[in-house]
Amino acid sequence: DAFSRFSTAPNVVVSWPGYRPAQQVWQWGLPDGRPAEPLELGFASIWRTTVPPTARISCTIETATGKATVRTSGALGT
């Protein structure tokens, strides 16, 4: 219920597993073929902490020709 839309493209399927502390996973199923316009995918991160929060984020795309991953991290200061 966090989004009215998860993507700027039609026919995108979004799923995620049940709650696990310190881990949040989103999986998008995209239609076959190259999109006509740049694709935007929405996601949210839910935080519950008593200390300044930090995060490590990675995104992996997998196609018939292989997969690629990007990673970043960050922290919110007090």
C-alpha cells in the first residue's frame, strides 16, 4: 500500500518476501523486450532504529545474456 504504481511501464510485476530483520528484498518481473522509454522502478525502505541508521544497497539485473550488480552504502547523520 506504499505506492499506487511501482513502475512507469505497463505489465510490471512486483513481489517481495516476508519480513526479515535487517534485510529487504524487492523483485520486479519486467515484460520481454526493450522499453520504448526509460524505465523507472519505485521502492521504499522502512526503518526502525534507536541509533543513526546505515544501509548497504545493491541492485542486480538478470537477463538471458547474464547479470550485473551495482552496490552503494550510506548513513544518516545525527
